[in-house]
Amino acid sequence: MGYNIGMVSLGCAKNQTDAEEMLALLAGKGHKIVADPANADIIIVNTCGFIEQAKQESIDTLLEMAEYKKGRCRLLIATGCLAERYNTQVLDEFPEVDAVVGVGDYDGIAEIINSALAGERPAVFGHINRTPETGAGRILSTPAYTAYLKIGDGCDNRCTYCAIPLIRGRFRSRPIESITDEARALAESGVKEIILIAQDTTRYGMDLYGEYSLDRLLRELVKIDGIEWIRVHYFYTEAVTDALIETMAAYGKICAYIDMPIQHANNDVLRRMARRTTKEQIRERILKIRKAMPGCTLRTSIIVGFPGETEEDFQELCDFIKEIRFDRMGVFAYSQEEDTPAADFDGQLDEETKQKRLDKLMRIQQKISLEKNREKIGSELEALTEGYDEDNFMYYGRSRGDSIGVDSRIYFAAHGEVKSGEIVRVKILDADEYDLTGEILD
């Protein structure tokens, strides 16, 4: 018997691809996937457990979805990172939850549902170094023209602030053949942009091939017909090899877009974070990237308020951001995560100090972003059309320098209809801190 199944997936794109695989597997078992949880017999919450804010969102979502058990919903199932990390504790503290499924066991979701329907409260977890292969494909939750493509899972970096290795295990690459097969299937389904993701994409291949192999993978992916843009998320500075830079510069399909979370620019803070790089090495890699790929979009992430960060350390970070002038930047206040080394460090800072530093850094970046966007006025950019804004009477899309869900938009006027997924050329006429405005070039 098939049931109506609803899914809420939280957190990162890696979690999202796990959810898409689960949905495809369940659909293959005869279940129907529904968008409205009010119409669901079974609701799955694919949780995130990365930082405190994400954990709270997962808890709030479980409680929100539990309300549907007063109506049609028969089962509420917690999957993903929070379910892995807190497993039986979730069942103990949330009587509304009927089953818990960890990150290495989601390929057994259909059988776990059957057990829960039979009256059991299964908790399947603890296999964090296992990468499920469902063989069922995916039901994409992204627009039809864009898809994430997970090339590995887990992480070996052991940064002192991060719980990911505790939740997702050691780094495990997928074989090149498996990735290219999935990319071909995505292309055949109409996907034009693939976004390669892993916790550390630049480490790709070290476990399978004994060397950094992202450049080798990219050279295979560019051969696939139908894929027009290839984007890569999450570069670690020390693994951005010359061969990788040269490969990215050599192929037009590969977006000149590097998302490289540096986290800080003070060498003492970087050392205590257990980052494997220095400010000088970061600067050297960025200069090499910009020389090889003029116009490359550089995105980064920063943590402020790390234990022991002094005013002088923070000022050094501000000065470095002003010097490097990243195109995009996300800033996060340090989150004291249990079971991580940094949680026990001396010098924990108060939340007010963290927030002040975050706000100051964002003001610096907003000024840089406005200046960089204004430099684009008069230029021509490719845009991947995403929709039509009824309020502005304009289409909108993303450039090669903008990833889905995290970056800016280009708004543009057009004389005729432009379909979502269509790649067009736009002349930029105006700019603000985040978005660009222009007109389509016929």
C-alpha cells in the first residue's frame, strides 16, 4: 500500500541531496510525494545539527510538523544530522517522533517506515562512515535546470569548532564513474547547471586515487553534452592546486567562481581553529587565482568571536578583508558546539561582542560589494533566467558569479518572453549592494 509522504529538508545542500534520494526511493516503492504536509500520511524532517541555530530550527520544525498528527499524519520521522547526533535522545524527548534515521542509513527509509507503521519506534544510526547508494536516482527539489551533485561526504579536516566529522564521519569520495553517470542522467533530464558539493571538494580523490583529483573530475564533466555551467562549492586554500586553477581557467563550462571559506586572517586564530593555512598562504592563492582567472568571483565565509579572538585579531581580519576585497562574504558568530575542542577553550566571548564584530564586518563587506557591483555597470553578463518579478515587471536570474540561494540576482527587462532555465546575455545598467539591473541583449 502506498502512502502520501511529505518531506521538509533543512540545512545544507548535501543534506538536500540525501533528501532527494530518499524521495526517489520512496516513490519507487509506490508512495506518493506531496508538497503540503496537511495532505501527508507520513512526514519526514531531514534535520540539520551543525550549529546551535540549526539545531533549534530542526527542533522547531519537528514540533511544527507534529501538529499534523492531530489530522491525517500517521508517522513523523526524523532523519539527517540532528537525528544522527542525538539519535535515541530525540525519541526520548519527542514522543511525537516515531522513528530516527541517521545519515548513513537513509537508504533503509522504506523498511523503517514499515517498522514504524507496525508499532515499533526504530532508531537506526551510528554508521557515519557509510555512504548510502540507493540506486533510485533523485527527485530534484531545485529548479529543473539546476542540480547539486555530491562528489563526497564527511570531512577529515578536524577544525576545532566543527562537529561535522562527528556527524558525517571521515571524508569519502565517490568514484569518478559514479559521478559522471549521475551528471549524464541530470543532463538528460534537462539540467543545465550542476553544482559540485562536498564538505571539502578540493580534497576529492585523496582517499580513492591517492592525490587531489578535482581537476581530473572536472575534465571529465566538461565533456557531458547538455551541461552548460559547472560550479564548485567549498575550496580549502591549501588544496587549491595549480592544476585545479589551470583546469578551471581552461574550460568555458566551468564557472570562474570560487567559494573558499577562509574563516579568519589572524595566524594565531587560524592555528587554534586547526586550519591548515596561514594568512600569507591565503593571499598567495587568491593572487594566483585572480591572475589565472581575471574576473573570477571569490566568495568566502568568516567566523568572528572565536575563543580568544582579541580586538587586535579582529582588526587584522577587517584589514585583510579590505585588502582582498572578496566579491561575496558570509559572516557567522562563533557557536560553542558540544564535543568540539574549541568548546572547552579559554576566552569564550559574549554574544554581544560577537554580534558587534559581525555587524562591523558586514558593513565593510557591503561597501566593497557596492563598489564591485558598480564596476559592472556597462558590462555584459550571461544570466541563467530563474523567473519573473511581478512587482518590478522584470525577469531575474543569476550570473556565473552567483550561486543558487546564497548570492545575488540580475534583474533585467526583455521585449519578449524568456523561459526559466534559458541563458541570456544582459547589459548591466544599474547596481546596488547586492543585485544588478539591466536589459536583455537581443
